[in-house]
Amino acid sequence: MRLMAYTANENKLYLADKIEEKSGLKIEYIKKFPKYNGVGELLILDLDGESIEFKDKLIDEIQYIDANFVYLVGDFFGDRNKRIIHMGGELFTFKSLNDTDFIEVLFNRLVTLEIYKLFSIIGRTDMDLFRAINRAGNGEREIISKSLFGSSSENTIDVNLSRLRKKLRDPEIGNDFFRIITKSRRFYLVNQLNGYEIPEDLLI
């Protein structure tokens, strides 16, 4: 997994040390904006301090590319910030938050970023199953199976779950950023950013 940052005047990313500590990754500062970032390639954009001219030039550059990113903003207002946020997938984090809340929101946005990428490469049934597990947090097998497939048959959900798990491990897609863990007949969605650990508040 890569953690990349595109910043104003190649400055250090806002709260870089805490981001690296939380993720366990070293931030890679890039000078050229990527045309595409695959699964497991996390991109954070921080343009505070840059000129209007620079932002206009960047908007012209990125409006036709397929890269997704989380935008750190000190001030939401302004057409340029809104356009950049829209181009990145509507994912942003306010730098005015306290440090703890900022880190929590940022990492939630990074996980959402990877969900967006995943949805573009999996089938509709797999997508619905992934969404159900993500939404439920600790969804019961029988309830999820019945809501998705109209049946509480575990064979039905096992086939689809096996297919989805295989895609999440597919080396052509990228590393297994997401994993779906079955424990005590419940499903849990975990990710690489949290060390594939089930959040304590979801454990039953």
C-alpha cells in the first residue's frame, strides 16, 4: 500500500507525523499529479498557501483524469475548492478540526476512497453484498442472505461471499486492502489501515 501526498510548494503534509503513525506508512511526496491511482494507492491533496493561478492550472490538468483523492481544506468556501473536491470524488477533510477528529475523519475518507475504487471493478451482486456488510458492520449471516437473495440459505451467501473474497485478493486488482472476516456467524469488514482488526465496538 502507498500513501501519497501532493502539497503546495512541496510542503510537508498537514499533521504528517500523526498520519504516518496512524497508518504505519511513510508518506511519499509526489511532484507530478497521477493520472490514475489503483487500489491501495492512497492520495491526499493539500493546497493551502497555493495561488489562485496554481489551482486553476491544476483544475485544467486533473479534470480529465481518473485519480481519486482526499482533499484537505482549511476553508470550504470558494469555487476552486469546490471544483477540486468534486473532481476528487467529493472526499474532503476540514483542517479546522481538532487533531483527533481530523485523523479519524481523514482515515474514514481514505477507506471510502478505496470503496469507490472497488465498486468500479466488482459485479452488482458482489457490490450489494459488500455494501450490506459495510453498512451492517457486524451483520448476521442469515439476515444479510435473506435481504439480498430472498433466502436464508447459507449456501447461497457462501457462494457469493467466496467470489467476493477471491476478488478482494486478486493480484490484478491490487493488494487486499479490504477483508471480510466471518466470526460467530457474523460478518465484519476490516481494512489494511486498521491492521485488519475488528473494531471493539462492533464485537459481539
